[in-house]
Amino acid sequence: MNIDIRNHIKNNFKDAEPDEIKASIESSITEHDEITLPGMGVFFEILWEYSDSSSQEYILNTLKKGLN
């Protein structure tokens, strides 16, 4: 079975309101649900691709802070 996770996640959330996306992200984080990690990766990929270089630098610095 071959599943395209990117398209699956994008299709599941394409009509979602921002508060629904936020709730999904926060639920994934608070529940430490390993199964949601691929979806979180898709969200991060979208965030990265739609961010300008300044925003990407902010993301990188924020990640670095969280890893310390």
C-alpha cells in the first residue's frame, strides 16, 4: 500500500479554519502522539516553503532555542 502522506494531510485540512489547525497541532503536542509526527512534518514543510528568508531565520533560531 502506497500512501501519499503530504496530499492526505493537505486534503484533510484544506477547508479547515485556523483554529481547527491550531487545535490539531496543540493536541498532537500535548498528547505526545507519535502517529501525528508525519502530519506535523507536513505542516512544517508548508510553513518553511511559504516563509521568506527572515521568517526562516526566526524559525531556525526558535528551533535552536528549543534544542538547548
